[in-house]
Amino acid sequence: MSNLILASQSPRRKELLQQIQLSFSVMKSDVNESFAPHMRPHDVVMELALRKARVISQTHAESYVLGSDTVVTKGDLILGKPNSAEEARTMLSMLSGETHSVYTGVAIVKGDNQSLFYEKTDVTFWELSPREIDEYIASGEPFDKAGSYGIQGLGAKLVKEIQGDYFSVVGLPLSRVYRVLREMGYLR
């Protein structure tokens, strides 16, 4: 069987793949994550996922390489990872009491074959008080997460409801990844 490589050092994506008992290795994929301002969110996450997978695939053509990227959007605004407590506060205040969308793109590349897709999940936050926001920021959890929150951690307290794939919000739409790997011949 060919190897599966996760082109990410995200501990969340690693845990998710372990959850479905896939055997894989992890390689950091250093790519330019900038994108044109006119791009739609689903195009952004698929493009970034593909960049991540391709850079590893160039030296591991015999392996299945899985790249992924997640963004949070509010209206036309793409919210990435915050660079400061103030930026996290601004994002969380913007999401408070509102519904936003989380897009996760996935690219699976093996040699010249590739599969590219995305999932969109709508997430609604409770109305958050300034104290709740400050306490969440003080936990440190917002700083390595798109949109300044992690649904799988303390950020679960912020979420009123979701419509779509929970695992996609965490960072990887597991069920679909599993099925695409099977379709591509990785799983028999």
C-alpha cells in the first residue's frame, strides 16, 4: 500500500486522521498562503490546500499527499488567524450573536492524480459579553485558529448551533476525506 502524508503540522488535523484509524506520516508544508483579494472563500481554501499538497508531492510522488486549509468568513470578509489579542477581540465581537461560514478545502494528490474539494459549514454564536470574549482570549486558544476560535476546545462554549460538517469546522471533513481516499485507490 502507498503511504499517506498529511501536509500539515496542525495537531487538530493529525488527531482527526488518527480518529478514523488511518496510517499516515506528517510533513510540514511551507507555502505562500497569500491569495488574491477577489477570490471566493471556497477557491481560497482549495488553492491553499492544493499548494500544500503539491509541494510535498513533488518529492513524494509515490505517496498520497493530503493538504487542507480552513477559513472563516463573515459576509465578504475572510477571517484568518489573529495576530494579536485586539485582532481576536475584533473577530469574536464581529461573530457574536451572528452566523458565519467556515470553509475547509482539501487536496489529495498522488503523482499526476488529484482530488480537490471543499466543505462549507454555517456556525452561529451565542451573544457574547465583553467578559466572555476577554476570558476566551486569555485562555490563549484563539491565536492559532482561523476566526479566533476552536470549536473542539473552549470555543465550544461560544457556539449556539452549526449546520454542516462539524469536523470540517475543526479542520478536516473526515467522512468525505475517507471516501475520496477510497475512490482514489488508497483504501481497499
